[in-house]
Amino acid sequence: MGTDDSPPAARFVAQPRAGRDPAPQRLPNEPDADQEILVDSVRGANPFVGLTLGQVTSAGARWVGALIKRPKVVAGSVQSWAAEEARVLAGRSAVTPHPRDRRFEDRVWADSPVWKRVAQTYVLTRDAVLGSVDRLDLDEKSAERAKFALMQVIEAAAPTNNLLLNPVAQRTMIETRGQSLVAGGRHFLHDVRHNGGMPSQVDTRPFELGVNTAATPGAVVYRSPMFELIQYSPGASHVRSVPTVLIPPQINRYYFLDLAPGRSFVEYAVSQGLQIFCISWRNPTSRQRDWDLDDYAAACIEAMRIAGNITGSRSVNIAGFCAGGMTTSSVLSHLAMIEPDLVNAATLGVTLVDTDVNSTLNMFASERTVEAALRRSRHRGVLSGDSLAKMFAFVRPNDLIWNYVVSNYLLGQNPPAFDVLAWNSDATNMPAALHATFLDMWLNNALVDAGRASVLGTPIDLGKVKNDMYVVGARTDHLVPWESAFAATRHFGGAVRFVLSNSGHIQALINPPGSPKATYYANGAPAPDPEVWLQGAQRHDGSWWEDWAAWSQERSGDVTDPPKALGNHAYPPRMDAPGRYVTE
């Protein structure tokens, strides 16, 4: 690919927003309990279908139709609800909100007889409505979609979302003499004007790319119309001779791998003497609608060759994450047939390998929803990152929508300033052609069904990939179930080391050493299925980053002196990291 000499974009610097109080001066190094819940809820980098409003309405209608056909279920549910509600009103009910339900954590919900009954009535009604789905003998996918549709109504109807039924908001209004509602009004108007009417999840103002996020020193050593290749400065007195190329997902910015200092995977990797290169994908517009998997696979191979050229190494290691891991898997299959020596070892992080494993995403998958999603992306030329973010918010409406309605609007608080959420709000698009390919791979489980799909003219067959592999799963991942990632141990043809992080989809990747909460599981013995593997796995305190670094060092060649300068004569530095494309 050639170079692109279009004018540089302005650096991303979050600007002051109307309706916001002064930005906080201190940035968190570790998420607090609430932030951990939110991090676990952010969207991942996955091919996604989504449901239209009509499809959600249809799912609710099927629930109503099933209730009409089962009057005994209705009668039994109403009778049970009425009996328990009578106990609620009499003060004899044991119904309580879930301990992790932050909506009712204030003591007023337990200490006040009135507000305790309001909370109990809501919880009782919510459980009765959702529980009715399980008694209607719906097929699994219809039941999940019905729960999704009902959840939107139930969560919206929570008393905490209503000033008249939220004692905490009332108390705050009195204590601030109404200023909380004034601030909340400003926040609401800001979100209507600048956030599509969705409540803001994060205050991005404290974060500046290249300053306190995406700040690991490095340089762009190559730019094509599709990607920039960043080479990072050495972080140790000696380095390994074989470089590692990071392949991030195509639907998110790369810098979740290079967050704040101390929380950066890139920073840690170079500190261990690894020579790190990272692809920064360009954010496509409708003009790039035809970029498909072949184009992205070719770009990955081009980046590998450049990294090898700069470092003087005949082979490279690669590491793919999320949807970038699906791309990496396809590239490995292609190279296994035409150039097996180009890649020495490979890493996959929270990658959807086996799509038959049940996940939140599978709720949306059907021929009808896939075709609807394809029509939308073909019409626009891209799968919009903003629309994708909104759909993921509705998958977790309490955590990602109503939580912020209460805090931003009713309590007048600023949204939190947190690096992961700031990254999550920095949405990108996916070209329509790549979207179509990923949907086909997802719907037809094409990565594990050898020959079902092809890349660069060769059929995808993971069994032909003989490279050593390091595969990371996340135990509480709601997007890529760890069992799906574990499937790599069965389908790749080389030696696969699988480790299981104790956290969710994104937090598993942003997992620096030193965190007291970090643990992972490892098992050197092969196992036929994930549960057998987990039963024999050993729990380790600390981050899997340390285990990966040791594994990578063994497969990264000889120890040598670090380069005196970045790039070389053929690929000189063009600009400092994080580069241009990350700002577009």
C-alpha cells in the first residue's frame, strides 16, 4: 500500500463542555467498585448485529401472545405477586434488592418503612415479570429476546429514575437548595445537543492523547491509507531480537493497549525487553466501505514485514485482541499455507473462536437480524461506532443508561473521569464489507468450520496453524465467553497455552501487575473441555501479563542491544506516537 498525504487531523484534546463543573485534577490508577462494574459493561470489539425497535417490540409481543395462551401461568403469577405484595405492605416480606444493586445502596431504602416498601414492590414486580418468561416454554432465543425487551421497560420504570420516588435525589435537592437539579438540567441539555440524547458515561476532559493516555514513547514508522504502524522506544537496557506486532480490533481505537502510565500493556511489554510494534487502524468512512477481511489481513502481513525489516528479524511474533484476534486467526491460517516461517509465535486476547458457545451476542443472531444489520451498514457504508455503542448500552441499561440518568440529571453530578470509559466513548466505524465478513464468520462459526471461509485466496483452517499460541480468556466476559476463547486449544494445530483472567472483557486486558485484585488460572495439562480444564487449573495471584511476558521472552529470540533510533532508512519515523489516525 502507498502512503497517504492527506492533511493531518487535529490532535484529540477533550474540550471544556457547557454544563460541566471543573474537570478533576487527579486521574484514577485503579478503578473503584462502581467503575469496575462499568468497565465490565462496556462494549467489546466484536462483530455485532443489534435489534431494531420493531424487533424488540416484536419480542415483547411474543411474550404477551404466549401469556394469553397460558392463562394459568398468568393467574399463578398474579396470585403469587399479590400474596407477596400483601406481606410487603404488612412489613413482613423478606424481599430485598440484590446487594450489588447500586440503586438501593443508600440506607434510606432499608431504614425508612415507606421507601423500603417502594424498593421491595419494585424488586418483586421486576422478578415476577421476568420470571414469567421462564414459565412460558419459549425457545431459548425467543425467551432471551423477550427478557431483553421487558428489561428495557422494567429498568426504565425503577423508582430511582423518578424524582418523586427517589428519596436520595429529594434529599440532595434540599441540601443543595435546588442546585443539583439546575446542574442536572445543564447536563441534560448538553447530552441532547452533543450525545444524541444519551446520558454521558464519562468526563473526557482530563484525558489527552500522547500526554496522559496513549503516552508510551514511540514513533509512526509507516503510514498507508488503512493503518499506521507505531514502533515503541526500548524500555529496557537489552531487548529481544524478534519483534512483536500488536493487532487491535477494527471497531475500537488501539490505545486500550496503551492507557495511562502504569496501566499500559505496551509500556509493560517494552519494560520486559520486548520490541513492540502496534497497528493503529484508520477510522473508515463510507468512502472505505469496500475494505474487507482480505484488505485487513494484507495490512497485518505488511506490518509484520515492516517490523521484521526494521529489526532485522526474519520472523515476528503477533498478538491479536478481540475482533483483531479473529483477523489474526485468519492471517495465521493463510500464512501456514504460504509462508509458515513469517510468524514465530502468536497471542490471542478475549477472541471469539467458537461462536456456537452461548453469549449475550447470540441473542441477536438470526438470519433476519443479520440481514437487517447488513442492510443498514451497506446503506451507510459503515457500521457506525456511535450506534453500536448505543445498542450495547441497552444490553446493560441499568449500568450504562439509568445509572447516569440518576447521577447526572437527578443528583447533578459530573460523570466519572476514567480512562477506560474515555476510550470506550471514542468510537470508530467498521467498513460494510468487513462487517459482512465478520457476520458470516460469526453466524456460520467459520473459524472452526475448516474451509467454510477463506482469506487472501486460501481456505481458513486453524488446524494447519502450528505456531505456539498464548490465549487469554476472561471468566466474567459477557461478550466473549471464556469457553469460546478456550476453543483455540482444540482447533489450532500448535501448542496452545490457555490462561483465564478473573475479570471481564476489557478489564482482563487492562490488567497491570501489582493490582491486589488480579488473579488468573493456568493449567499446563491438556483438557477435552473447559470445565475439565478449570477443575485442574491452578489459581495464581497477580496479572497474566507477567506470565505472558515470560512466555514471550522465550519465543522472542536472542538478547541484544536496543536500537539506537526508531525506524530505519526504508522506514524513517514520520511523527511521534500516537500518530494521526487515532485522532480521526
